[in-house]
Amino acid sequence: MPKPIHQCQCARCQQSEPHPDKAHHQQINLLVSRLDEQQRRWFVAWVSALRGRGGIRELAQITGMDEKTIWRGRSEMATELQGRPTDRVRLPGGGRPRLEKKTPQLLPLLKEFLEAHAGGDPMSTRRWVRLSLRQLRRALRRAGHRVSPPTIARWLRALHYALRANVKSEEPGSRHRDREAQFEHIAQTQAQFLRAACPVISVDTKKKELVGNFKNPGRLWCRAPDRVNGHDFLSEGLGRAVPYGIYDLTRNRGFVCVGQSADTPEFAVDAIAQWWASEGQAAYPHADRLLILADGGGSNGARPRRWKQQLQRQLADRLRLTVSVCHYPTGCSKYNPIERRLFSAITRNWAGIPLRSFQTVLQCLRGTTTETGLKVKAFLMKRTYAKGQKVTDAEMRVLNLVRDAVCPNWNYTIHPRSASTCGAT
């Protein structure tokens, strides 16, 4: 297959005004695209020699080839070429095989390790890793594999990560002293539940969306753009959609309950209970434990009493489930798996589509898929949820809640209560 034609990157070709050499550069690139690897190297080296001083750099800009490759072509042409094989492009012996070919389990091991330390933006495809190349190398070495940082960098690029600089746009905030300890605890707890074949779900509320003839950011292929309202006034629409998501880490399945009122703890637990009745119980028939990964704030935050009370009533007591909850530290919600695995895919799927009705919202949610096999179910919840529901100290004391030794404010387990205790509350 011929090499794609490269766009010349020299200073003159980047200008808008045409110049005499532009057509000549295009002809060089056209010829280079029709040659094999060896012929390209020799041809560009020969042309660069005709250009004299600075020829290698100039030809590298024109053709997009590396300067070292052009130097190698000059070196080969300066030596005797009779000894090179005529029935193949490269010399015999492909060199040392790549590490991932000799040890196929390395890449899956790196992916598994990255999942506990990767974050993502729910409104785009951006992803990042908290650890440096040397920290990743030490982690792989502890697993019994010696890998160099450049090799790990090559693997990260293959997984669509990139090395980028910070952008000064955010105000400095406080960094909790237990941040790293909490991340390690979440990774260990998650691994324990997965080994025991118990369900692990990541939950959160996606950005609320106005339902009506409003603009939805993004672009899509169409013959004419949709005309939408010039202003985003809630009074001119049908309401506000509150998508609460549940992502099953084991099965790569999304479950979204679209509310029409407030985003409250009761609404969040209702959505989890509906997920268990619709999918969870059938997918995990023998499970009596559930791990929930949640943000540190919001309707499923670590502080709302109503969240814990509803988990006790609806999941622990009514469904007889032992519910363990791990909250991500403050300011670390982007590391919650649902953000990059479910919400980002939803954002891409309905980008540029005006959400004119709740039925359109559900259709867009149900049509969200990814190349890794993600499937999403969506339901509309018509119940109205009231804000400001208080839970007294006496009600909190009767909860069967046990806090973990590590970061007890962020990690706790709610056990089912006896029938007599349930009736008393």
C-alpha cells in the first residue's frame, strides 16, 4: 500500500501565498508516496545531497521523514550496495522482538493497573494517568516485569494517552492528606469484590440537561443545521432532565434513570434499587454484597445523612444486601470510572442533537455504544422528589453502619437489620 502523501511543512508552503517551489515539493511527496521504505530513504537522501548545506533538514520538512532516516540513506548510498538482498526491502533478521510480543500478558497487566489510577472528563474524550512513567515502571517491576520508561510511554500512546503540559486556569485548592491512601483503599476493595464475583458499580449524576428546542453543544453530519431557541430559558422547555447513571464495572453495562425533579439522595438510591431489580439481581444471582463507588459530594456524597438512611432502608433492609460504599476524595470525581466509561460516551453520542423531548433523551441514552462493547439501558422516573429531607440523630443511631479503619468518613458498610429493628424505624 502506498504511503499517504505528506503535506509539506516548510515555512513557504505554510504561507497562504503560492510560490514556485510549492508544486515541486508536491511532486517530491507524490513520488515518495509511490516508493517502498528502502527506495524512499535513498531517493530523499540523494535529493538532499543535491541541495547542499541544510538539505537534510529541508527534505525532512518537505517529506515528513526523520532526519536520522535521511542520514542513514546517505550512509547506505556511500557504501557498497551490492551486498544488499534484491528480493526483500529490509536486511535479514528483524532485530529483537518487542517486549509485548515476548510477554503478551504485560499490556493487559498495564491496562489493569491504569484503571485504578486513570481519570477522564465526562464531557470529552480526554483521559490522564496520575502516575509518572517511573512509578509505572516500579509497579510493573513489583509484579515481576522489567520494563523501561520509553517502552511504557509507547504503550500509553497506543492506548490514546498523551504527554501534555498543565494549563494555568484553575485556582489552587486544598489537597487532602488522605487522598493517596483513599485511592489505594478503593483499588484494594474493588479488587476484593471482583475476585469474589460480587457486583461493583460506579454511580453519579450526569450534567442536567434542558429538555426542549435548545442548543446542544457539538456537531453532527447533516445537510442543514437545526434551528433552536436563541435563549436557554427553562420556562420555554418541557423541563430539566436529571440523568443518574449506574455503571457495572464487571459487565461494561450502563443504566441511566432520568429524573424530572430534584437530584436528591432518595432519587439516587431509587435508581440503584431499580438497577438491582432490572439487571443486578439476574446478573449476580448468588451475590449478597454490593460495592458502590461514588463521589465525595452531591446526592450520593459522603456527608448527606439521607443517602445512608435510604441505602439502609431500600438496599440493605428491603433487598437484604450488605452495601459497601467508597467515596472518592474531594475534587477527585473525574477518577470515578463512570465519568470516562459511560458519561463521556453519552456526551459524544448526543452531541449536536437538540433534546426536544424526554423520549429523545431516552433514545440517545439507549443508543450509546462503544467499541469495547458498552450497552446502555435508560428509564424515565416520573416521581417528584422533595429537597431538604432531614434525618435526626436518633434515626442515624439505629442504622446498622460500620465504618472502615481506613478513611472512615469515606468508607463504610451498611448491613441488613433484623425485622424488629426495621419495623421500629
